[in-house]
Amino acid sequence: MSVKFYIQSAVSKLIGFFLACLISLAIVVQFIKGPIQFIKLNVLKLKKRNVMPPCLNDPSLGNHDFVHLEDVRLHYVASGDEGKPLMLFLHGFPEFWYSWRYQIREFRKDYRVVAVDMRGYGDSDKPKGKENYVVQKLSGDIKQLIPALGYKKCFLVAHDWGGAVAWNFTSNYPEMVEKLVICNCPHPATFAKYLRTHFSQIKKYMMFFQIPMLPEFLLGMNDCASFDRMEEWFPNNKLTSDDIEAYKYTFSTKESRTGPVNYYRAAFNSEVRYSRKNKISVPTLVIWGDPDKALNTEMAELCREYVEDMKVKIGLRRLTKP
């Protein structure tokens, strides 16, 4: 690995540690001001969720199944005729297969649609250690998954962290991707290059996630209250109370939150290089909801530097309720 990478990694950890100290201090102050209320919110209010919400067992979304890969077992939901082309969906953070419920219903008439829980998420295995979440392993899961489903290639649709994995997978195994659709995720090399002049794109939570345990605690505070604000993340989505409960059920335990956070920890501890000489040849569509609270929209067009055949579609997001 390069000296520059080690410096960036060290700086990110220092900033993460500083943020962790500030947040820890805020939590301590909150406890001192009202210990009984603090305990009620963060201990007594924690709800044990042992029963799957009915919406996750909706038969109209397809059948639940598992596939055993080399070192991990993945859960997925599949719908549509097995004789049709495979459309594979990869979710982002903090999501799981259910995030694709609308797309499953829309595309199953023409494809065999499969929405997978990526490793560390949902009902898939959650191996311990951030080294198990480097993008090479995540990409390797997809390489094994496609033939395990009975296919040689797929139409690959991915969002956010799933997009980062899809970019890497398509770069390394273009013969296994018929077409690539990326939602709100820049090519990793585009993102790295963009950061040189737009360091503000490194969000505070990315660095904060480098700290052990505390991020998982905050995500679970007040009975996973962060998921009550999901409409702020997905402003065009019509989220029901059942949808929100499905997310809380999925991320209700510390273990269920550690795997997803480890994606960020692993990213800051491994270096992957991409070359402009080896552009992605697979036809690619980049769909971008604008504005994106995490990533600048102009990065969508900048991805062309690493893709031979690419189209970009920008969609305006509603940020407030009507």
C-alpha cells in the first residue's frame, strides 16, 4: 500500500477518535442531566424483536432462500420465472433486501429478480472482523452467487454501498454482467479523485465509524430511533409504520449493526486501485437522485472517465412533505 494511503487512514482514525470523544461527552452529559430518562430511553425502551414483521413475509415479493458460498451463507428473496434473465439487486447502507420491494414487483415479469442480503446484513451470515468486509471479499460473494443461482451473467442493479461493490465486480468480471445500473454511487476511483479537491465529501460519520462499538450503540439508541427518520433519507418513498418496523427488526441487535459499519472500517483499511486504461466496457446506466445528502451529484458525470459506454439520468428528489 502507498504512503499516501497510510497517511489518509491515520488521519481518518484521528478525526474519528476526536468525534467519538465529543459524542461520548455528549452522551455522558445527557446521562448526568437525567439518568432515569436516559435509562428509560436507551435500556428499558429497547424492544426485543423475535417475530418477523408480516411485510417481510409478503408472498407477492417472492420466496426466501439461502445460498452457501465459500465462506459465507447469503439470504435472498427471488421472484419471477427461473427461465428469464437474472436481475440481481445489491442494497446500500443501512438497508437490506426489502429496500428493493418496488423494483421486485416491477421487473419480475421480465426477469428472474433476486434481492440479496449482502454479507453482514439481514439474515445473511455476519462474519466477525472488518477484514471480512473488504470490497474484494464482497465482490467475490457476487462472483460465487451468480453461478450458484444457475446463471452465467446478470443484469446488475446496485445502490450506495452495493454500488461500490458492483463497480468493483464489473471491473474485475465484466463477462458476468450483461448491463450495469448504479444508483447514487460514484465509481470508487472517481470518488477518490474528487476527494482531493472536495475533502468535505468525506462525511463525519464515515470517520466516526472507524471507532469500535460506539457507532453500533448510537444506531441502536432509543430503540433504533434513527430509523424513524427514514423519510429524510428516502424523501420520495412512501414509508409506512410497517416498513419502518421492518428496518428496526433487521437492525435491532448489536451484531446486526456491526457488519454494516464494518464496510466503512474495512474501506479505510484497504486500498483498491483502478486504471483509466482498463475502462468498464459493460453498458452502464447511472441513476442519481438529486440532491443527495451524502454525495455531490456532479460525480455522476465524472464516472465517464472509467466507463466506455455510460448514460446518466438525474432525478429530482422531494426534500419536504407536500
